[in-house]
Amino acid sequence: MLYHRGAKDLRSVVVSAISLVLCFWAAQLSAAESMKAPTLAELIKAAKNETTLKAQWGADTLDGGSGLEKIVAAMNKKYGLKLKPSFTPGANMQGMMTKISREAAAGQPASSDVYFGNPQSMLQAMKPKVLRPMNWKAFLERPIPADSDFDPIVPGNIGIAMASTLVGAIYNSDMVKGNDIPRKLADALNPKWKGKIASTPYAAGLREFAMPDLLGKEWIIDYAKKLSKHIGGLMRCGEMDKITSGEFLMLVFACGDQEVNVAQRQGIPLGYAIMDDATISHTRYSAVPVNSTSPNAAALFITYLHTAEGQKLMWDIDGLDFHLYPESNQKKKLDAARARGAKFVVSSPQWLGKHKHYQATQTELEKILRGEAS
């Protein structure tokens, strides 16, 4: 009996080992296949075999579930699909990257078939290899215009930029008008704003302004120390009700202008000021987790956002579009900032990766704004 039991256990171990090997090679084959640059037609055909597109991201990203439904409906009509959208509110971009990484390591399906990230989270994603390499340019209906200073494809083909948003100050347009609207970083330090403005707990804007090719760490650290004594509190980028209610008159600085773009159409009293000292274009990236259950539909979703109609729909839903496309609303704003002579950088994982002390600088700035460092 002991012999038979041991043989059974041995067979079990062997079967498990074979299964692991097969799973490994299946994963390798899947990754290799996705690098063979299938055509858009082949991607559409493969997506027709997938029934549900799971999405999990912040409720204010693409207007949450409502925005997802609109985009999937437009996709279904354009490509002849019958996809059903499934939305669950999720963590911020860094939080979702951590979650997807843990799920992949545990051999679990990804909570979201599509991943949306910022340059920092995409830089984070380059090491654990949790995003599926794909030849994104092979799927696009139109080429992305070339830019010598910015590559929209994340190294390793693990993601592609699909939208841009500008770093600036949000203000209550009923209470901040005319010459009071800040045009330079120093304007926010006007004594009349002391205790009446806010910043973010994660040093939005400041962390990028501190880079050597913009305003530099020393200048921004000094500015942050002054700002920390000037603000009345901290708030998250999406908490626009704190501005419209008058709790704070300004947010210095915001993560981007998309929420103001949408709010202004609805008559909500919000304004947005881009600084003449420096301008950062925050880039929004999209990618497919290696453990996505609908990878083809996910890639097609991302591809659709690059079409002219997808860009317009994204602008209508969330006030975002991609500055490299000639019809882009963000391109017009960036061109105006360049014309004013502002220092200008498009944030990307490649750009952040060149600055080894970026994360340490962000941590230092956060402590200053929270009053934990002098």
C-alpha cells in the first residue's frame, strides 16, 4: 500500500510538473504570437471570440462604467462585435499596477482586461513584465505623427500612449478672475491666497517640474517649502467640489486639465491655468495585462481609442485626447504654451527613467507638503 501510494504521489508530481511546463510554453507562445504583428483584420476576428471586456480603474477615468459602455457600444458597431462591458471601480494607476502584478504572480486572471497608466506606473511595469508585448503600430488605422522628442510606444512594446493632459492650476472662476489668475508658479504665493488654496498629497506637477531639464530640484524644493506654509490643506486631483464650493479657491497643482474641460461644458465655475514657467504634458497610457481573459478585445479597445472617432468620443466623455494628432484639442493648448516660450516636456516612462532620483524627489516633496519636513 505504501508503494502504491508513493507511485500515485509520484505520478501526481510528474503530471503537475508537465502541466507547469505546458503552461510556461503556452505563455511564451502567446507572447511570441502577439509580437508577430497581426493585422487589424486578424485582431477583429480574434476579438469576436471573446464575449466580455472587464475594466477596473478609477471611477473618474473615462467617466467610469458609463464611459466604458459608450466606448464598447461604439466598438461593437464599428467592428461588428457583441462585447459586453463589465466595470468595477478600482484603485489609482499605481494601485492597479500593483494589483495586476500580484494576480499575474499568483496565476490569477487580471481584474481588468485593459490597463490604464501614467508614465510612472508604466515605468514601474517595465520590470515585472506583467503587460503583454504587442506591435501596436500594426493595429492602428492611421499612423501616429512622428515626434523626435517623444516615443508613444513604451519600451518592449508593452503599452501605447493614447491621450495627454496638461499640468496646471485649477481655480474657482467665480472667485479668481483677471489678473488674479496665476500665470507663473510664484503667482500662487501671493499673500491674498494664504490659507485659501490647496495642493495634492502626492506633489502633482511639482515632482515633474523638479526634473533637471525643467526648473530643477533645488528651485522646486525651495518653492514647495514656501507653498507648504501658504496652503490651507491638501486634496486629491478629482475632488473638484472642494474648489466649486469655495473651500479652496485653487489647486496648485493639478494632475491634468481633463476634469475642467468637462466641467466647463456643463457651466461649472472652474478655470485652468497653464504656467508660463514650465509646461508638462502628462501622458495617459493603455496596455493589456499578460493575464487578461480577453486580450484581443482589450487590444482592439485601445486601438479604437486611436481612431478619429475614438479620440472625439474620449474628448467628449473625459476631456482627453492625444496631442500628437493634428485635430487634438490638447495640441492647440500645447502650441499656445510653446508660443509663450514656456519650457515644455512630454512626460513618459522613457523620460522619467533617465532621472534616477525622480522617486526620491517625489517622496521629499510629499513630506514637505504634508508638513513632515522643514
